[in-house]
Amino acid sequence: ETLAATSKMPRIKNQARPSTKAKAAPTKKRKVAYEDDASSSSEGGDGSGSDSDEEALASAPFTDSNAKWLKPAGAAGSIDDEGSSEASVSQLERDAMLLDAENELQALEAAEDEQRQRQDQTAVFHLPTPEELALDEDRVVPPGELRDRIESVIEVMQDFKNRREPGRSRSDYLDRLEADLSEYFGYLPELITLFLKQFSPAECLSFLDASDKPRPLVIRTNTLKARRKDLAQALIKRGVNLDPLAGWSKVGLKIYESTVPIGATPEYLAGHYMLQSAASMCPVMALDPQEGEKVLDMSAAPGGKTTYIAQLMKNTGVIIANDLKVERQKATVSNLHRLGVKNTITCCNDGKAFPKVMGNFDRILLDAPCSGLGVISRDQSIKLQRTVKDIQRTAHLQKELLLHGIDSLNANSKTGGIMVYSTCSVSVEENEMVVQYILNKRDVKLVDTGLKHGKPGFTRYQERRFHPSLALTMRFYPHSHNMDGFYVAKFKKLSNSERKKVGKEDDDDDDEDEDEDEEMAVEEKEEKGGVKGKGEEDDIDADEDDDEKKKALRKKYMSGNVLPEDDESIPSSDEEVDDDAGRKEEGGVGDEAKKPPPKKRFEKIRKGKKKKGKKDVVPKEPKSKQRAGKPKKEGGGGGPSSKKHKK
């Protein structure tokens, strides 16, 4: 009766998952006990009979009318209301179990990695001793080992207090890092030292890595003949994969890959675009030439910046494209014709010849010659060919060119009076130090370049402190902007006169710069055999009456060595000295003897004889008059000498 009653009960959906057999067994026992209680109550409570029946029911298999859908926990499958089999439910469970196992494994691996990183960060790196390095001299160190040691030293430098080895100083780690970087990347050690002074160790490693990777190919649309949208569509049809350069450029296109040569397409030959790096567009954008202006490009070849200036001016005004070498100007003329530029005049003059050649320009662009430390990815030979002395020589030349360029500007120009100075170098000696020198020498100021995608220039470097306005200049790095290393500064000329010295600080800065320039000039002449050692003097006597002595004097003077007088601006190696004018001044030849400028004043001394006084010379300055009136000492200098000369 009980079983019949239970068979009439509504079916209950089995929502429990058949995960284990232990959960189903208690249910069976409870059902059996329920049946036993029901039978015992119906029979009137016979104790012996109930026990035997209970044992029989417990040993008998469970069967009833619900056996078709109710199965033991170990059996496979139960049918739900929607008719899905238990096989599908088990598959979902297996997938869930696998997913849980994967998550647990990932969590375990993450914990192990975190523990390993914590150990690495707190571990003390063993720096090789000189004895250990001596053993490795005969062994070729693998690049991977060098790289690991470089990275380990950089990690120690970032947390030097906690991770340094006892008894080792910071200089020991820096020396090891310099040697490893020089060997791994193939640079001269002095260049690595220069980079480590300018960058942190981690940033220096990033800079060196980026300098070994090629920069993306970039083209500039010539808006005089085409639009960027039309040019991009035409190149895409030819199988070129490209994108716009960046948000700061409206004419640049970046080339990823191409099935045709970019420098030989019909669009290139028609002058629709120009191959130009992204960094070299920045100086022209900072110059911001206006229509109808008179612009000078002091170092124009091969014409990339000149043609960009012409397209911004829309072929109006006048552009003077100057370059020192005639061979390089051939490429400039070719690009000007190909791109359809009509407002440009090319010339070949030394940049130091301006403003004698031409002046009163509204705007001037000087992309000065430099060491090329920012374009190492293009020329790997720079790693072994450039030295610190080369950087100092180029910095001296840049100062001269920049001074002559500013003198060629018209400060009264209504729209201009602007000069942009740029280099493809990252060294401070060629950038901030040159700009600071110009600020001390000329009445100019730095203005905003208008470029927002670079890093500001340095206002302090090692022990040097620069003017705060140098923060307006812009720097570009390969590892930060994926561009060539570049520097851009923008000057505004305030007046056409030289800057007046205000205080003692300006005098000290000028003296330091002049001393450095003088040392560089003397070193250059010593290398060429043009300057004698200390204490040596030429024996020259100027006799006005004897022509033979004049010829001998001239011959000996031209072939001998001379010492330059103290001067604010040191003449470069290619500057010619008017020897004849100086000789006439010292000897008093001619009716109208003129005093030479400071650059052309030299001492002329005769050994063992008294030099005659210059009675015929009519000096213009009181100091020269005092010197001319006094008799000259035996074996001494006949001309005026400065303190630095005596030293």
C-alpha cells in the first residue's frame, strides 16, 4: 500500500548532480526504513516479523514503478524536463573541471614567478673581479652573456643601496657597464661615457638598442603638385602599404612595405612627393615661413628642407639655397626642378661669408653640420669614427655659422627676424652649449618652436647650468619618438647690435667659451704644423729700404709658424689670414700704414738683435702709440703681447 501510494506522487526533478555515490546511499536507506515502518504499523507491531522483513527489504534490490526514470547515483544519465541526456551534462562538467584546473595552474605559476622576481630583486649581483676578467681575456664572451650582465648591472644601479656587493663602489659598476656596452654594441668607449653622462643607464641601453634598428621610411607630399589623399590612393593602387605619419604632420606618409621601388614610381618622377625623414621636417615647421618673405637656407643640400620651405611659401617670395660644396648642390637643383619650385636661387658660399654676400633676411634656417650621433641607424661607421674631439670641432664651427647667420637677420622685419638652429646630434656640446654661447654673444632670445611632440631641452647638464629659456628648445630621440635623434632651437633677434654684458656671470661664461675656442683653434693648428710650441718665436726683421730683405722676410714669414693674438672669436682652419697687411703694419711699409684688425695681428721678432722702433707708423690707438714710443728690448717681442700670450 505504501509503495502504491508513493507511485501516485508527482515526479520531482532531480536537480542534484550525481557527483558521488555517498550521497545516494542514505536516500535508499531512508526509503527502506520508511517502508519498514509502514509495514510494521499495518501489521500491528510484530517485532520479530518486522526485523526479518527489514533484513529482506535491505538485501533485495530496489524496484518500483519509478524505476524507468529513477536510477542509482552510479548509473549514467537522468532525464530532465527539457529532455537533455546526462551525457551532455557530464561533458559540461568535464569542461568546467578542466577550466578550473587551468586557472589553478596559472595561479600557481604566477605565484612562482612573483616569488622568483622577489628573489631576483633582493639578490646581490656578483660583479666580476679583475682576476676573473683576466681569465676571460682569451675567451670570446657570447653576446647573450654580455647582455645578461648588462641588464643585471642596470638592475643593481636602480637599487644600488640594497643590491650592491659589499666592498664595491658605484664607479666599479659604471666602469663594468661602460666596457660591456662598448663591446656589445661596438662603440668607442668615450662615446659610451658621453651617453651615460647624458642618459640614465636604463635609458642609455634603450637609446643604443633603438640606434641599431632602422627608422620607418617616410615621404613628404609636395602640395605644389598633389594632395596627400590623392597621393596615398595612387600609391596604394601600386601595392604600397602606408599610413599617415602622425597627427602633427599634414603632409607626411609612413611606408611599411612596397612591391615597387619608392624612389622610382611615376609619382616620384613627377614630383608629387619627396623622400624625407620625419625628424628633418621639424626644423621647417618651427621656422614657419610666410608668403613673400626673404629666406636663407645656409646648408641646403640636397634640398629636402628647401623644397618644404618653398611649398609652405606657395612659390612666393625668395629663397636663397646655399651650400659649401658644389657637388652637393647638383642634387639640390635636380630636386628643385622635379618638385616645381620656382622661387629659389642656389649659390655655393661658405656660411661664414654671410652677411658680406647677402643680408637682411626675414628668416634663416641653419641645419648645421654635426657629429651625426642621432642618425647612427643610417651610418654604423659613426660608432668607431666619431670622437670627443670631433664633437668639439663641430661645436666650434656651429658657433661661427650661427653667429654669422644671426648677423644676416633683419631685426626690424615686420614678420620675421627668426632663425632656427637644428642638428642631427644628441650631444649637449653641439646643442645646448652652442645655444647658450649665442645667447651670451648676441641680442637674441629663444621662443617657442611650436612643436609639441618632442622633449624639452636641458637646462642643466653635469656641473653646467643653462638659461631657463632653453626649455623651449626641442629634442627628439630614437627610443622615445621612433625618429632620428634631432635638436631644434628657435631664435628671435631683438636688435641688430651685439648683446651687452650685464654682470660678472656673463663675463665668466664668455671667458670660458673663449678659452675653449682658443684651445680648439690652437690644437687644430698644432696638428697642421701651423703653431709652434711654448717659448719658440720666429726671427724676422722688416727692413723698409732693402728689397732683398723684404723678399726673404716674406718667404720666411709665409713658411714659418705664428702665434695668434688673444681674440674673442678664433679663426677657423679654413680662414685665410692677410699676411701682407700684417707685415706692412709691423714694418711700416707704404705711405698710409693701417692698423690690422685683432685677427691679423702677429708678433715679429728677431733673435739676438734690437728691433727698430716704428717711427713711420702713425698709430690710431693710444696704447699702440705708447708701445711705438718705447724702445724694444733685446730678444723680446716687438709687437704687443697679451697675458694669455705670455702664458
